[in-house]
Amino acid sequence: MELKGLKVAVLSGGRSAEREVSLKSGERVMEALKELGCDAVQVDPSAEYVSEPDAESPCELGKLRIGRAGASDLCEFTASSLEICRRSDVVFMALHGGAGENGMICAVLECNGIRHTGSDFRGLCLAMDKVISKRLMQSAGLLTPEFFVCEDTNAFDAVKLRELPRLLDFPWVIKPVDGGSSLGVKMVDSPNQLRELLVREPLCLRNGLVERRIKGREFTVGVLNGKALAVTEIIPLSGFYDYRNKYVKGRTQEITPAIISEKLTEKLKDAAIRAHNVLFLGAYSRVDMILEEGTERIYLLEVNALPGMTETSLLPQGAAACGISFARLCACMIESAI
């Protein structure tokens, strides 16, 4: 379809811990939309914009200065940022984490009849909550690491510490139930390490998800319009695939397409599509998996409903390996929304 002149508001920034990554995603998407000839503007939903009362296009609004940052009683939206979205033909979701990825911002857009890229608020909500998404994947017969959730854990006494290892064998991965970009993720190999961690960060387990750490090769597969993109193997040069290794160039080897058998490629792609569908996701997502060492079992780690669009992000890499340029990828996302 013809996108030239289409009014697009690119939502990025917000108030989550992943704000900086979101801004980078938004900047790169803006470059692609300009290449496509769209009338696009980058909008931070939590910022207050000063605009002329008779401005007609999102670009006219966006070129004007940002005024005071206003508190919002409508999710993260300020009145002016929501108005820019209303005047757009479509909103491009380049938000990560927080209200941008848990469905709240999309719910506001949908209640106002505003079209947006990605999944609807239901899919985003299901994918963002790791406990719900894991249980849904289990119900569909997909493997995901064994886990338990720490509820109501203000502090741990000696008795509780002795009980925890009985729930799940070490090594562990401790992660926030609703976070992204590996922020707050901890690796714990033994009870002694757990005790040391709780001395340094006594609240790290509060409402946290504790998973059995699976050792093996890590892969990710993007899904676009019902089809799996090329498989990427992720090999951090040191440590695990944490925030720094994800977003600093040269710290992780990413092989796309992965050098694996055709049979394993198809298994990984099939698992990605099944996980995408069981969470009721829309036009695109990215699914992280691990191939367990020794057993060759595929474990689903998590599903990213609004994957990154930065220079180091993996969904665009998977698309590029399928002959889909970054600009064309953005166009596909917009076309699906419209």
C-alpha cells in the first residue's frame, strides 16, 4: 500500500527503565519512515508538547518545542501527546517496558479509536507477565523452565532460606515478573550465592520469578505476519545476555541465520509461532529460546511483544536475513495496523 504522506506518530521514551533503548528504537524508526515518505513525528507519551491551536498534522505539532513535563492521570499520556496520536493515521509503537509494553498505553489508544502497530492490549498484557505467559505456554504443550514465584517476601529468615532450595534445584535465574531487556536479572548457582545476594539486595526476590537455569545454546526467532523469520543464535562473549551485552556493539556474537540443521531450524520456528499464537499476539513478536545441552530439548524463555528496533536489535536482523530491509519491516508493521 502507499505510505507516502501517511501521518504517523512514533511513540518512544516513556517512563520505564528501558526508556533509553526505546528512544533509540524511535529514532531509527523515524529514519525509515522518512525514507518511506511518511509524515512522521517522534512522540514521548509522558512529555507535554506546546503547539499552535490550528496545527493540522502531527509533524507541525512535533516540530514545536516540548513544554513542561506534566503528570498524567491517563496512564503515561499527557493531553498533548495523546492529541498528536489522535491526529495521526496510525501510531507506531516503539515503546519498551512499563506501560508501553504491558498493554496500558495501547488500551488508551484503543479506547480512543487510534490504530497502532503491534499487538492489542490483551496480547501485550499476557506476554509481559512472565508467570501468565509461562503457564499459557505450558498449557499448549510448550516447554519452559521450571519456576516458582516469590510472593510477599519482605525479608528471609534462616528457615525460609533453607526451604527455598527444596522448591527448585540450583542453578537459578531470578528475574522481575514483568521486566524486559534483562534488567534486574540475577544468576545464582548455590545457596551460598543466594545468601550473599540477599545481604546485598534484600528485596531482590520480592515478587520475583525464579527459574531453573537451563544450560545450552540460546536462540531467538522473530515472527512477522504469521511467519517465522530467520533464526539467530546468541553468543555473549562473556557472562550472560544481559543489558550491556544486548545493547553494546561487539559484546555479543549474533549469527543470523544460525548455523544449525534444517530440522532444528524448523523446530525453533515452529515453537516461536506456537508461542506467539498462544499469547494472542498480533503482527509481530520475537521469541527467545534455549536448546538444552545434552537433551536437545527446546525451552521457551520469553516472548517479546514489542521487540527492539535499534541497530543491535534482533528482530530486524532476522528480517534482513530474509531479504526484508529495515524500512520494509517498518512498512509491514504499519500496513498490518491499517
